[in-house]
Amino acid sequence: MTDYPKLRNGLEATPIDHESQRMILISDRLGFNDAPLVMTPLAASLLGLMDGAHSLRDLQAHLMRATGQMVFMEELQGVVRKLDESLFLDNDHFREALARRVAQFREDKIRRMKLAGTGYPAEAPALKEKLDSFFPVEAGGPGLPFQAPPKDRLLGLVAPHIDINAGGPCFAHAYKVLSESIAPDTWVILGTGHEPLDHHFALTLKDFETPLGLVRCDQELAGELARRATRDILAGEYNHAREHSVEFQAVFLAHLQPGARIIPLLCSFSLEDAENDRDYIDEVSRIISGLAETGGRSVGFMASVDLAHIGPRYGDRFLPTRATVSEHMQADAGLLDLLVRSNADGFMHSLLRDGNRRRICGVGPLYVLARILEGKARGRLLHHARATVDQQGSFVTFASMAFHAA
């Protein structure tokens, strides 16, 4: 065990009440370990010093200053050992485990379902019943899809990627429109990448497993996208193993458009990236758009996104109130108006103006979708909602939208 522990990237600290005490939950945002650690606030305060430059003696001295008491070295070593066992440290143990998982993922031709049994039912009958339950109006849904022959050609969708139980009716609003439209044969699913990606995009050629069967990747068009891109957009393919934004859409497609094929593409770029590397991002957007003219089949574009993330869970130092919720729902409305008009530049300018202070996590997919559909489609806001995510009132906003051929 090293005397200079270094915490790795991708961890999240959340205050919780545990057995009538305030504790800190340390969880892995990247999904290498689904079992979080519960730590006292004092022990969690050490994590900020675990940067590879502070020794265990430094951590011991920190605790001495904070408490006035000597903490034995064996106790500190025990904390570090637990972090190591949980793969929370940036060390050889973690890198070896990562290499094994990447190799295993790349060898598998199928992207295995990750959240079946936790994010949604793992058994097909229960899953169908769950998904259908989001459509009735009394459940906040849009009503059951009409059975009349579809007339309008659907080009684009926006659907949430929040937990299906929290955002189910919002998903249903999007998929009701899909069911009532002339839907594309292939969907380019622009998934939100929650972590930085090599070259801002990550493509996979894998089929997606769901309890309702496989959702097939359009290998021909996905391969064409990889060939046309001027950077290696397959380099970050492993990110698909731990991201859920494409998985949730695959589940709904398996239920409501089981014959559809997909091109799973994660998007992740910061505002700084959007300014400094805009030409490349727009180039990829044009290539994606051009897939609609390749292969002799119809192609649509779907952004799997959430909007604002507000409250202590996301770093705010205030407890949200009704006024807070109203403020951010109104701020969302301004962005959604730009997106309805596929105003990609206006959308990005709005976020650059305030530094994305509201933490819109779907920036990449929404910008690319707006760029692709600019001048080609008319948009419509279908549903706009929020979900509270902790006991302190932190909340996430999200929406569904549809774009038909102009």
C-alpha cells in the first residue's frame, strides 16, 4: 500500500442521514463499483488531501489539527485499504481492473444491459407493464397512442435520461409521438456522456441488450460514420459500458419500435471545447446529418438528455424552494424555445453567457441535434417536468420534444 494515496476521478460525495447521523456517501459515478462507501464527515475530509502529494503522515497531522486527538496510523491505513478495495484509488490495482474490463467489453459483440433490475424491471412482462403505466393521462402521461395510420414523418426526438421511474411520463410523451408518426428505420441516439470523451464523441458498433430483446446497431451506417470522422470516435467506446443514456432509449424502442436500428453515439464537450473546437464538432454534426442520405433507409436523430441540476447534491449552497423551482423551469423555457427552432448557435450562446451555471448536462447532444435539424424540421415541446432527487430538495429538470419534417 502506498504512503501517498491518490483518489481517482469519477467519484461523488453526497451528504446523507445514516442511522440518525450525518454521514458522507462516496459513490462511483463511472460504475466500476456499485457499492458506495459511507464515511464520517471527518474521514471524508481526508479525501481532498489524497492527491498523491500528501503522505499518510500528512493526513494524520490534518486530523490532529482538526480534532486535537492522535489518530493511529493503523486506522488511516484501514481507510486507505477500503478505498483501494473499492477501486476508488488511482493506482495499479485500479488500472489493472480497468484494463480487464475494457478488454472484456471490447470482445463482447453486445452492450449488456446495466440497469435491469434496478433502473427498470429485468423481466419482460413486468417491464412492459411498467412502461405502459406511464402513458395514461391520470399518471401524467400523454394518453395511449392512437391506432390511426401515421401521416407525419418524424425526424427528431428529445427524451430524458433520468431514472425511468422518475421521468416515465416524460419518456411516454416522446414515445407516443413516435408511435403515431412515420418513424425512421434507424435512430442516431445522441447520448449524454457524463465524463470527458476522447474527441468529444464515442461510438459503439454493439447491439444493445434489453429484457425485451436486442436492439440492433445499424452496422453499415455506424461504420460509415466511423470512416468519415476525421478523428477516432471509437476510441472512447468503453464509456458505453457505464453510461445509461442510450440504454434507456433502447428499452423504450424495444417496446414501441422493436424493428428499429440504432447508432449509439455519446456526446460530451465543455463550453470551452465548444468554443475552441467548434469546427470539428460541427463537422461531426454534418457527417451525422449526411447519414440520412446514405444506405437507402430513413434516419432520425434522438437526444437523450436532462436539463438543469440544482441544489446541494450538485454543489449549490442553498436549499431549493418553490421559487427556486419556478425560476429554473422558466429558465429552461428559454432554452427549449431556442431548441424548438433548432437554433444551435443561440442555444450555445445562451449557455456561454452564464457559464452553464445551471449545469445543463445534455449540452453536447442538444447542440448537435439542433445543428443537424437546423432548417429541416419544425419542433414542438411535448412535456417539461422535474424530479426531486434527495432529502434536501435537490432537483433535476427534463423535457421531451418532437421534430417533424418541415
